[in-house]
Amino acid sequence: MTRLWLLLVACLAVAPAARADVLPSAPISLVDGHLVIGAQASLTMSPRDPGYFNDSDYDHNLLRLLRVSVSGVVHAGDHVSLLAELQTENWDALHPYAFYVRVRPWTDRAFDIQAGRIPPVFGAFSRRPYESDNILIGTPLAYQYQTSLRPDALPATADDLLRMRGRGWEVSYPLGASGSTAGMPLVAGYRWDTGVEVRAGDRPLSVSAAVTNGTLGNPLVGDDNAGKQVSGRIEWQPVAGLILGASGARGAFLADNALDSLPVGVSRSGLTQESFGADAEYSRGYWLVRGEAIVSRWRLPAVRAPFIASPLQATGAFAEGRYRIFPGAYLAARIDHLGFSTITGSNGPETWDAPVTRLELGGGYALARNVLLKVSFQHDRRDTNHVPSAALAAAQLSFWF
């Protein structure tokens, strides 16, 4: 909490400089606009999260994070662009967040082809990955919370899976990779997949589709099995301020090393992650309201009794809203839930992972056009005996150009 208060004091200290426009306020354009460079940095501070409720990719907690990224666009004429973004979290290794080529065959039509480490097609929140687009500090559970499933290791029985219930930050199974590591979310909100994407249309109707190496829960650079994921999205804006979207995805999620560990005679076909999503957004005046629901199903092999006989289903849904109280300042709230289907182990039926509910309240204040200070309070509750709840306050300062 001492660090949190120090962060708040530091934010107030930089406010005069920010208002004086000392910091860059727009992307840097070079070579007559053929090269455009931008950057963003965010610092988020919070007390320790004892239940790992906000852990995400790269073994970091999203409420205790320094994220810095630099992006660039090279315009090679009217039809071809190269886009890239390098990112580091807590000064770990620099990794490519995005790296893809965009081809626009026609300059007068809303149609493009993208190849490489591409933007996601599925869902709405995944298309708003930056802190400036998130009205709060936390991430919706479906896009961040680590379940007890791994792409590289498998439970042999329903009992193996139930033993990991509510322990998504440290999962181990008898088949596949040894040792413990974190499970995967329904959708990895802060990693992009590698493949090819096509987008057509703008307003009021747009359609996009992609073929990628990984799956929603486990995006990849190089393929780890012989399968691909196919995903798509349709977005409709019937009137000003209203956006409706629907998404779908299906792909093989188990790595070859997990499949190779299966006993002889166990079927390896149809072991996929299938996901469906629906989202809506409406803005008018001082108000912005959003909602999204995602249903994901994983098919696991039936190895030994008690068998995992049916697909494992998880359903994530959230609703959030923002109200601008005066220029540069707003209040926001989000209610969020992640639920799981039931399987039967030796001790009877139980949800295969522990349901989680989150309430987050907060707000933001723009110290400058591109400097945003946010504070929030988050309460998490999980249906498990190990750290069943947590209450966390957080503060975040973001800067971008």
C-alpha cells in the first residue's frame, strides 16, 4: 500500500508537466510519412494478489505491472504496409507483440489481407488491448483468468482434473509435460496469434476471418501440432452509437507432446477448443455501456475411469459501463462471472474448475490528452477453499503517442 500511495503522489506531480504538453502527443512521422512510430507505457500498482486472480501471460500479475511497447508502420506504397510492435513487461525479455504485413488490393474498397502475427478476429475486448481502451484496470475474466487446462499436459481421469480445481496458476497432470505451470484462459487477451486474416467491409457491416497456428487460449508463433484454428467475426452498426458483434472459433489445442503421451487405443481425433461469442456496445451522451458473453468447449481424450466423458465447457460474461462526470474525468464499473460445466469424479459431480465472480469499481482522469490516471477497487470471489476471495485496490498511469 505504501507503493500505491507513492504512485498516486507521483502521478499528481507529473500533472503540471503533462498539461504543459512537454510529452509527445502524436505518433512520429518520418520519411515523408512512409515510417510512423508510436509508443505506450503503463505502470500499474496494487497490493499482492494472494489468490492469483489477476495473473496472466508471461507469469505476470496485471495489477502489478510495468508494460512498455514501441510500434511502427512502414507504408510501402498505397497497397502494402508492414506493422510491428515490440513489448516488454516488468523489463523482461522484449517480445514481438505484433508483426504482420497488410495488403490492400483496392484503395477504394474496405478490404485487406494480413499475414504474420496478426490482430485477433474473435471477440470485442481482444480488439481493445491497450490500457487507454480499457475503462478499468482489471481485465474481464474470460480474457485473462487461468483455468486448470493446459495445452501441453493432460489429466488421465476426472479425478486428476478435479484435483486442480481452482488452481489455474500452478497446474500439473500425469500425461504430457511434467512439472507445474499456469493453465490457459478462454481467450488470451494479451497475445496475438500467427496466421492469415481477411477483412471486408466497414460500416454498417464488416466481416473478418482468420486461419492461425494456435487457439484462442494458446496463441502461437510456431505450430505445436498438425492442426489449425479457423475463426471469424461479424460486426453490425445499425445506428449511431450501437455496435453488435458475433464471433466463432474452432481449432486443435493440444500440443504433439501431450498427444504422444496418450496410451495406445485412445482416440486422438476431435480434440479441439470451440468458442462462440456475442457482444454489444452502446454509447450516447455521457454514457458508454458494453457487454460480452463467451462460451468455450474443450474436448479431452477419455483415458481412464472415472472418464471425462463430455466436453468441458466454460462460460464467461461481463457487463461494464462508464459515465463522464466532467471533461477528462469518468466513473466506471464492471460485473464479471466465469462458470464451468459439471463432471463426475470418484466423489460425485462437481464443476471441473472453480466458478469466479468479480466486481470492479473505479474511474479515470486525463492529466493530458494522452496521459491517463486510473484507480479502481476489485473484489474477487471463487468457489474453492484455497484463497476463496480477495479485495484489491489499484492505480495505473498510462502514456501513449
